[in-house]
Amino acid sequence: MKDPIRTLVIDANGVTWKAVLADTTLKGLLGLKERTSPQGIYPEGGILHQLLGPRNEPLSYVLDWREAFCEAPELAVEVCSITNFVGFLKSLRRIGEYPLTVILHSATGDSVSLLRKMADRFQRRRGKLAVFIGNEYNLLMDKIGFMKAVEADYVCTQLPAETARWLYGECTRSEILCMPHALNPRLYSPDSSCRRSIDMGFVGDLYHNLIGDMERTNLILFFQKHGADFEITSDIRFRRLSRGGWVQFLRECRGILGAESGTYYLDKTGEIIESTRAYVKAKPEAAFEDVYERFFKGRASPVSGKAISSRHFEPIGTKTCQVLIEGCYNGILKGDEHYISVKKDLSNIDDVIHRFKDNDYRHSMVERTYEYVMASHTYRHRIQSFLDLVVRDL
């Protein structure tokens, strides 16, 4: 077996200036460790527990990707967070020592300003640079600008191939790798001892005013308002849960509601999302119709920015049936084979409910989908695919 490839993995433990200040001071200058110290030196609920813990925990995929890279036997990983500015600078000074550098979604999702300021440091690398893009509807000019500035070797995208080629066509020095999210089976697993007391569940934010469609929102509100009419118990929560809380919630649900992530109105300039966000912030009571007319009507992208997300794999791991708005899902999940497909106008909702309440039908779909994903769509599969493409050049 070849020696593991020395790899620098760059992530971010939050994006606010408070996160940078806390991590730089406590971890970078004072040398304090993560809250997960085996000695348990940071009591649960204490101030150090809060300051040193993972701030991205509700975004499970952020931790899943990092763990998958760290656990890959082919790699000798050193993790660096850009929120610990002292550690970040130390790593960048040694970037020429790494055959492979990977920037994860957490470092590119909500801001790339710090990365762009350090572009010249990344240009000093000798090895390959792979950039995983988070939130591929927001700050796209900045993200594309960064990848062009550092001449990233690989752009790792969650989007379907056609969409990614259109979006990142300017990055002529980069190879586009389709790297959709996947399943972490160690965390998202079934629990036969857990009683599924909820028929239909949903936990998350409603993004309709920012993405330009009401498809997922209409589905969720339908079950919130009318679930009892069909003798379906619903638990709908417009908030986020911790990683562990989300796993437990899925195990308690027979079904979970959802749709593809992203927007039909993909915009390279970022003008639409920025204008919409500013308007909604100023007028939080604005109706969808008002926002749609002002910012989205007649501006659909040449390609759809809709894509599969980590939230579509996590229920599969807990063997929870998914009731989803019809879509492509990167060609990975197929309607009425891996999930119960709902028409965008909800016109087949009666049939959807009939099939969902058929225990044999639902059980067969859940088991079939679980076996399919376990065979080819775990994070280990994604890392292996990544290495098959990248290691050839090292």
C-alpha cells in the first residue's frame, strides 16, 4: 500500500467575526482544544463548551464531509479552520508541503472574503487544489472569482453536470467534478427500538421568498393544515435541530416532506439573491407574490439550479419514507422508486396519501432505497470517486 497522501483540509467553524475572534484567541493564541476533549474539561452548557464547539452542527453535511476526508485511509489529513486565523496562516505558510489541499463547503458557503484575501498564498502551492462550493446560489461572482484567481485544479460541485458546466465555464483552468452530498451511515441509521409516532414530519427553514418558488412550502403547509383530515399526524417545525436531534426526529417519523434544494433562477452575478435578500430584510412581511413579481418573474436561468441535498440522504439512512416534489435529484433518486413523488401543483396529493398509508408499499420503497444508497451513495463512495479522479494527477 502506498503511503497516505499528506492533505490539508480547510474548513470554517462559522463565518461571523465573533467566530473568528473566539477561535483565533482561544484556539490559535491560547491553544485550547475542541470541546470534545476526552477529559471532559468543558462542562456541558458552559461558556467554553459554547465557544469551542462546532457551530455548523445543524448543517450535518459540513461535518460529514470533513469526517469522511479524515477517515480516508489513503489520506494523511491535517484540518485547518479559517476561523482560527493563527492556525490558518501557519498552514498557508506551509502550503507548498502538501500534495493535496481541499477547501470544504463550510469555508466557501456564506463568505469567501477571507479566502480571496489569501489568494496569493494559495498560488504558492505545489500540489493540487480542490474547492468544494457551498450554497451554489449565493455570492457566485465572489466564488468564481476566487477559483479563477487561485487557478483551482478542481471545482467540486453539488449541482448536476450540465448546470455546473454552465455556471463555472469561466474557470477554464479547473476541472469540474460532480460531488453531490451522500449518506453518513454511521450517524444516520435505523433504530428498531424507536417508535415511529409521527406520520409526516418536517424540520427546517422556509426559503420561498429567496428562491422564487413555493413548491416545497405549499407541500409542507398542506400537511400542516390538512393532515388531520386524512388521519395523518404531522409534526412541522420551522427551525433547525442539532445533528443528534435531527437523527432522532427522523427515527420518529414514518415520512418526511421535501423538495430539491436550490433555485430555478440561478444567477452568476448574484444580483437576484442579493436584491431579494435586501428587500425581504427591509420588508419581512412581504408576500411571495410581491417578491416574485419584483425579482424573479421572467428571469429563469437557462439551466435549473435545483439539486439533490444531504437532507435527501439522511432520511434514507434512518429508513424514513420521503414524500418529495417531483424533480431530477441529480439523476440519483427516481420518483415513485426511491420516494413518493408529488406533482408541483399538488394535483396528485390524494394518490400520494393513499400510497403513503399503504404500509407494505412504503416499507418496500424504504428498504429498496436504503440498499441502493448503501451500495453506491455513502460519503465513503464520494471520497473514493474523488480520489480516483484526483490521485491520478498526484
